Amino acid sequence: AEIIIVDSQEQAGDIYAHCVADLIESKPNAVLGLATGSSPLVAYERLAALIKERKLDVSGVQGFALDEYVGLDPEHPESYRSTINRTVTVPLGLNPQSVHVPNGDPAGLQTAGAAYDAAIEEAGGIDIQILGIGSDGHIGFNEPGSSLASGTRMKTLTEQTRIDNARFFDNDIEQVPVHCITQGIGTIMKARQLILLAFGKGKADAVAAAVEGGVSSLCPASALQFHPHATVIVDEEAASKLI
Ligand code: F6R
């Protein structure tokens, strides 16, 4: 992967925003892979500003989120459907019908993963996938041990991820769903370009393992080493354990 070390999240966000804005300009029906979590928030803000500034037509743009909780009402404010709507769809001015999130309804889980991968294919594949990284090296909700060839499917959240995400559920781990549906690592690897953002010293070990460690399912993000067009954008703290 190409590594870019930046001074600030704003600088990282600008790099992402320019990549996506240039893409939309040349390909009005661009397909964006979307992540939740804190890492991409400034990047989405920068992109929203650039779309306005350049008066880009985003009516043909489609989006596909990485993951969703299982069994959480899509209307729940912390569902990834709601989160993506609030942080991406509305600020970027995307057509809500064109923004897809995996279906976390427990009733349809046997088929929801394959249907999601098929929908991505049908849209022409993801052009630019933005990613964050977990402190354990996860991407999407692919925790350590996930198959590097996996498609979208249901997974069980680790205790650590549920503890980390309790902050969005009144700090009550009991309210954090136990299962999720996530794009697989194989799904993510099919995107034509990957941009992974990581900030802060809590990400330093995961970034070093992902970029300079062996490729292994024990660090799902290490799969990026096999991607022909992956960019890892980190601040000084997140870069601090790189050789
Ligand atoms: C989000 C996702 C996760 C996060 C990761 C980092 O859709 O799939 O992999 O990207 O947990 O989260 P933050 O950015 O909050 O540190």
C-alpha cells in the first residue's frame, strides 16, 4: 500500500475528498464504499464541501456501506442505516434510494449477504472504498480470524468491539447487538481503490501489523498488502510504530 503521513484529519479528509470528487466528475455514476465510525467523519465533511464548491451532480452516485448490526431497528439512531444517512447521504446530497446498507433483519440473514454482494456487482463494483481500522486490525466487522476471501455474511462481534461501541448505547454493553452483517474481506478487496484512514496512537500497532506485518487473517487489514490500489493515510501518532 501507499502510505501517506499527514498532519491532521483535515489534510487526510482533503485527500479523500479530492479523489472522490475527481471520480464523480469523470464518472457521474460512481459507486462509493462507505464506512461508519469516527475515522471518516472529517473526510465526509470535506467531500460535502467540495461537492458544493465544484457544484458536482451526485444524482447518479451510489453508495454501499460496509456493515450493519443485526436485529437493531433500521430507524434506531445508532443503526448504521441511520448513521450513514446522517453523516453521508444527507450532507453529500445523495439520493437515499441509491445508498445501500446490509440488511440486518434476522429473518433474512441466510440470503442477505449474497444479495448484497450481487447488488454491488450489479452496480458495477465499488470504485473507492473508504475504511477505518480497529485497534485489533479489523476492517468492516471482520474481526481477527475472518477469512481473507470472505463475502458479505453474518458475524459475531467480539467482546472488545461491543465494549468499544457501548459508547453509542448509553455505555451499556447489554444494548450493543451481538451480531452484525459485514462486507467480507473478499468483498472489500474487489473495490477498485481502497483508502484506509487511521488516527491516534491507539491505531499504531494495528497500522504497523497491517502494513508491515505478515499477511494473515489474524490481522484482517493486512489483506490490503495484496490490493493493487490501496492508500493508507495516517497521522504521526498512527504512523509511530512503522519501521
Ligand atoms: C465501520 C467499520 C469499522 C471501523 C473501525 C474503526 O463501518 O466497519 O471497521 O472502521 O472499527 O472505527 P473508528 O473509526 O471509530 O476508530
